[in-house]
Amino acid sequence: MSERWTPDSWRTRPVLQVPDYPDAKALADVEAQLATFPPLVFAGEARNLKKALARVAAGEAFLLQGGDCAESFAEHGANNIRDFFRVLLQMAVVLTYAGALPVVKVGRIAGQFAKPRSSPMEKLNGVELPSYRGDIVNGAEFTQASRVPDPQRLVEAYNQSAATLNLLRAFAHGGYASLGRVHQWMLGFVKDPKAMDRYRQVADRIAETLAFMQACGLDLESHPELRGTDVYTSHEALLLGYEQAMTRQDSTTGDWYCTSAHMVWIGDRTRQVDHAHVEYFRGIKNPIGIKCGPSLKPDELVRLIDILNPDNEPGRITLINRFGADKVGDNLPALVRAVKREGRTVVWSCDPMHGNTISAESGYKTRPFDRILQEVKTFFDVHTAEGTHGGGVHLEMTGKDVTECTGGARAISDQDLNDRYHTLCDPRLNAEQAIELAFLLAELLKAERAAKAKPMPAAAGL
């Protein structure tokens, strides 16, 4: 990996999970067009996220990363974006209040369109067609015409990402995210009385604190950290031609940044050290993630980190662990020990979704909520035992009232899945389940904070 890096040097390496476009020239023309489009995010924003993640790595903040499994062109709308943003704000408030830590908010949004597949083909009723790879590549409809990869979808994905980012920025800094509106973030369909009461209690305490601060003469409007928040975007950088087209050189530093998102990650299926995705990622300066599954060996992980972060820059690498509730206890400790032994600075994040996918008796793919909770608990237990910091979570979730993951406070059953099963790929937590998980995380953070607290020295003479 010592040779010179360029935005297209990945093209000399083997590449996996790339769709077979029937018209190579049409694809090249679209990629050339995208290279002339404005960046979706800016280098300075990516650097700010990296600084925030450096605090997470040091145990001084917590990473909350979540959003759709795969964004959909058809479901793009202001209400869907707003509802996702509301749930993210609610979760962040719960975590901040209980953990007494700032929460770094990163959405799987404004670019999470491409999906890796375990097989290039899928079969239904005896008919075999190319697999659906996300709206940025082809259509979900099971027809020959729909499954042909279409380069024009890259342009549509860019346009939808730009519109989503525009609305997110307006919500984040236009007053909607003000702590004074903390009671107004509740979603109407969240019916569980316990969850609503717990959230209202947190919201009431925050409102009382703000009222006290105002009574003391503090002008809340003059403090931007109370009136708004920073929300960053992320996605799996699977289509390297699209990412190359969005790779730009920062005029202030001369460094190269992927401008399709603030943070991008390498999937568990594309992290081979001598392949194209690792080659592309080593040259961009964004904060990056690495999905870590059961097949990843400790020495391979250390080698990956050394290639992607040779200067051991804090905030550069987030290790997104996705093992499954029954495997995390066996697999995670060896990785943690190897990284700790080598002195590498990383953010450890738990993805409790991807390793806990099962097929329900009804035929739907689902994720039992109790397995999700168990993986999160074990993740934090491992870090406590190893003397390291469990820094965050990575969730597939939505602000919609879906029935895709079984369990939770409403006890969604196998028979309920058919009610509102809307995902095009993998099952997501609904808002109620996401908030329930936030309270569990809050308790874990609170316990960690209590364990680290030093007792006050006794006063002289007492």
C-alpha cells in the first residue's frame, strides 16, 4: 500500500459487490456528470465530525448512529425525514441526560442507498433474477426490466441526498432542535405508557433546568448549543464509481475528501486489505467505519487499521461490531485486546442489528428485540471487563410506526409483522423500540459513569 494514492487507484484492485452495468459508456458518462456537481458535504464538516469522534474514542462523548437499512426513492418525503430526526433527538436527549455525555449524532441518511448482497441472483417461484441492490442501482420490483442496473439512478440518489441534507440542516439549526421544544418531539403513535412517562420525566427535568437558567438571567437564545444541534450523515460506500465522482480536493489543506457524506464505512463483505474498497478508503480524510463480523481475525483488524490510519489519528476509525447476541461474547474480546495491545485509538461501536436477523415462521425477515438488547449489554460488559470504552451504537431504525422487529414494549409478534412491514431490505426498529433501547443505553452509561466516579475526599477534622 506504499504506492501513490489517487481517487481512481482503486480501479487497479479486485472489487466486490459491484453491479454489472450493461452499458459501460452510459455509466462512465453519468460518473463524469456527477464529478461536476457540487459537493453534498464539506471538508470542514467532516473534520468537525472527526474531532467529535476523537472525544468518543477518549470516553468523553457517545456516538449515536442510525437510520434506514436502505433509503427509498418512493418514500422520500419531509414527514419521513422529520420523524426520523425527532426520534434521533429524543434518543440523544435521553442519553445525554443520563450519561452526562455529549452525544454525536450521525444518520444513516442522505446517501444510504446501496446494499451488499450475499448472492448476485435471487429466485422467486422458479424465476431467477439479479438481486435488488438498492434504489441507487436497480428497482425492488421482481421483474427483469426493474432489476437491470441503471446509471441514471446515481443522479437521482444524488438529488435526493441533496434535498434530504437541506431539510436536515434546516431542522438542526432552524429552531426545531431547540431544547425548549423537548416536549414537542414526541411521536403521536408511541402508545406505550411506560416509555412515554419516562421520556416526559426527562423532558420535564430539562424544561425545569432551562426555566431555572432563564430565571438566573441566562439568555437561552444567545447560546447556539441550546437552540440547535449538529447532525452528520453517513452510508456504506459500496459503489466506488459514485464515491470517486464525489471525491474532491480540499482547497485549504490539499487533502482529498469524500463529499457524498461526512462519514463512510467499509462493509463486512468488502474489507479485504488488497481489494478496491480498502484502497479507496485509505486516501480519503473523512472519518471512516469498518464493519467487524465474526470472520474478522485480530491480526487482520490491526493490519486494516494500520493501512487506513497509519498516523493513529483519533476519530479517524470507528469499529462497528456486528456479531450477533450469541457470538459477541466469544469474538469481541480478542479484537479489543489486539487493538489495545497495539495502542491503536479507535471508537468501538455496537451494531446489534445485522447479526440478529432471523426468518420468522411467517416467512418475514425479522430481528427479535431481546436479542438486540442482549448484544448491546454484552458489548458493554466486554468493554467494562477489558478496561476499554464502549463508545456508541449503530442502528437500523425509522421514525415510522412499522412492525418489522419482534418484541419490545408493544410485544410485536410474528403474526403482527404483516401489519406494517415496509422495509425493502432488512427489518428496522420502530420509534417506540428505538426509544426503549435508548433508555437501556442510558442505564448502561449511567452505571459506567458511577463506576468511574471518584469518592470525594473527607474534609479535615471530620
